[in-house]
Amino acid sequence: MATSTTAPNPVFATLNNWGIWWLVIATVFALLFFQNGLSALFVAWQLPEYSHGPLIPVLSGLLFLRQLKEFPVDLSKDRVRWPGVVVVGLSLALGTLGILSNIDDLVAYALILWVGGILLVSWGWNIGKQFWPPVVHLVYMLPLPGVIYYKVSNSLQFVSSELGVIFLRMMDVPVFLDGNIIDLGILKLHVAEACSGLRYMFPILSFSYIFAVLYQGPMWHKAVLLISAVPIAIFMNSVRIAVAGVIVQYYGVDWLEGFTHFFEGWVIFVSCIMILFGLAWLMLFLHPERPKLVDALDLDTTGLGTQAKRIQNILPTRALITTAMLSVAAFAAIQALPDRNAMNPARDSFVLFPRQIGEWQQRGPRQMLNPGVEDVLGADDYHQVTLRKDNTENAVGLFMAWYNDQSQGGVHSPEICLPGAGWEIAWLERTDITEVMQTEVPFNINRAIIQKGETRMMVYYWFQQKERRIAWDFAAKYWLMIDGITTGRTDGALVRLTTLISDGEPEEMAEARLMEVLQDLQAPLPRFIPTDGI
């Protein structure tokens, strides 16, 4: 008796594959575990510098599918999957540190590590390790850590300002540069963070990375294409600044408002991309085979849908099941933690700060920052006054900024702010004055001499976190993470003292003034910058 056979429905065949279900479980609970990092990404993507962020996972996915075409369908031949479980475990550990310390960016970084681990688990070590280019590309969707962002931003502002002024002078536009402030006479242009070049550099870096991956040529060609994004972005941003100066000089300030500024940004971005294509075309003359640009760039996108369907071939291996269970356990453990938010010590507002410390008397009212500077500072409370002592010619400036939560930005180092305001750091050292201050806890400060023209000032400053006085901003971030994990506290402060160095005055006299105020400051300071508490 004849029997009829019916071909299995591919949809039901896929749903009956337990490998897919274990992958879904691992992914869903990982996304729940890393939700703080995802929230940080969504917030960062609203900023101009990171507005390209949502495109990065899409482009990384396309790069992954293109690479997948190079490897066989049968995954059963590769059983080395446990290194991926180790990578997933490390990502969950890093994410836990980020959650406990309330540093959401750290959680976002851990998410990328998890993606690399799940690829190793799903496809095995021998195949999965080949997918590092799309995984690394995900880095471009992440915001830079605050300390690095402001250092990079300041450097780019400086270079852009200098080049922009050179271009303006070449066009006979009278201009004067004071730090990052371009003085055109009728208007002062401030090269702010949003216009420092980062707005163009981050998406261009992402584009150049893909460009280098797709480029079929020697490795050093790829390296040149990758690193060229930085000088291209800086150069074109300088051109943008110069164009803005010319518009102001000849057409007026109104032309810089609204559509013109937006259009100018897109024109510069597209110009950067065209320069990158031009560079690739020039490098083809050094290519051994002299191909055309369209042949040198592997832009074949056929069959990507077919590759996406290969997810149905993922096997329900022990490594994948273990990965899913790790993700579930990590999420459950985080949910079981007690609420650690708003764990700030009691403190007095700087409004109550005494007008006299030792023999130094406050002269005049508290000095308020302009709204733009306040926004960049991002402090929850700050205090800026001038202190003067009887029979003393030069005063001492005292500035303090308090942050309830440094994990969402935090203290900005004077190494960044002072050059932006036109001050040149002539000399800077980090030094330990524990013995001088006679304290049990190390007392580290930065000592600097800054100058603007013929004006010179001496500066003391440090970062205060609990009982620690820290000179290095990266060390401050490290202790921020440690305190967040161990106590839940993420508060902190910056304290800065400045004094003018008169013509012919020995630097030792200026330093003696700062040291006297510094010692007198220690008695009232804990009321406003707590060193103990939670």
C-alpha cells in the first residue's frame, strides 16, 4: 500500500529546535540584566555627538551576516563552545560591577562583551572568533567615559580653534584667539563641546571602520583608512569654524542661526565622507593589483536573508543552556539586591559656608557662573568666592563643586576647563602633602602655574571622595566605582584654590598664601563635603 510523505513545514521545524528557544531565553534575560546600560545608550543617542548610535547595531548585524556566508552551515563539527561561556560570565561580572556602582556606561560596555560571548557559544570557537569585526564595531555606539570625553573634546577644540583661526587669517579676516574663544570683534565665537569635531568624528570613525573592513587590500591600507577619520574630522571642523567666521564677518550673526547651522553640519559631514572615498581612491594606486574602487570595496549584499535564516541551525548544546541559565541567574540576583539609590550623606549647603576662615575674609558676594558654564559644570551645589587677608596684597580664589551622583557625569578636571577659558598650563605636578597637613589619610593635590598673556596664577586643586583627597582624575573614577560597589555612595567634590603671582613676586610667597588657606579650610570643609557617613 502506497504511503504519501509530506515535507516538513520549515516554520514548525524552526520552532521545534530547542537551540533557538535557549538562545531566546539567554537573550531576553541578558537584555533585562543590561537594561541600565541600554537606558544609558538611549539617553546618549539623543546627543548630537552620538545621534548615529542607533545605526551601529544595524550595521554590525549586516557585517555579521556578510561574514557568515564564508562559513559552512553544519555547526555540529565545532564543539569548542565553552570559551564563549567564560566570556559571557565575564560580561555578567562586569555588568554587575556597573550596576552596583551605578555606572550605567560600564553596563553598556559589558553588553558588547556578552554579544561576543554568545556568538562563540552559538557558532563555536573556531567560527565564532572570526566575527570579531562586527562585535568591535558595536563600540562605536557607546558614549565615551566622561573623563575621556572631556579630555578628547578639549584637545579637539584646541586644534580646531588654531586651524580655524589660521584659515580666517588666510582669508584676511581679522581675528584673535583666546583659548577656545575666537574674537571677531563684533562677536566672540566659543568653540563649545557640541562643535568640537566630535559630532562628526564619532560617525566618521564608524564609517571608516566599515570602510576598512570592506576594503580588499593590504592591511596597512586598512589601517590608514581607519585612523584617517580623526584628522579628516578635525580638518573639516576647522573649515566649518572658518566658514562660520566669514559668515559673521560679512553677513552678520543671524546667518548662523537655525537652518544654516544645521545645513552647515551636514555639508561638513558629507564632505568628510567624500574625502575618505578620495583617500581610498588614491591608495588604489599603491595597490598591488590596481583594482577599481568599486571592486576594492566588497559591497555584495546578496543572500543576507538566507544567512539570517541560519539561526534555525543553532544547537541546544550544554554550553548554550549554561549561558541561558547564567543570564537568568544574573538577572534574578540583581533583582534581589536592596535599593541602593540616593545613598548620600547629610551635608550643609554652600550657602551656609562661613565668610571667614582663619584670618581670611570673604570679600564681596558669592560669584555666580553664567548659565552655560553651570550646565557644563553639572554640579548640584557650588561655591565661588574671593578671600582676602588684612595687609595682604593678593587675594585667594576659592571654588568648590559638589556632586550628589558622579556616576552620571561628575567632576570636570581644571586641566580641561582652564585651557578652554584661555589659560595655558605652564607647569603641573601631582604631589603628596600628607606630612605638611599632618593627616592620617593621604592628601594628594595638583599644583600648577597657569598663565594668560603676562598674567600668572598658582593653582591648588584636588578631588574629594569621602575621606580621600585625590589628584588624578582617573584615580577618582576608580574610587568612585569602588565606593559605589561597597557603600552605594557616588558623591564627590572638587576643591580649587587660586592666587595671582605679582610681577617680581617669588612663587614661594604665592604658594604660602594657598597653603595657609588650605590649612584653614580643613576645619569647616567636612560640613559641606562629608568625609564619612554611609
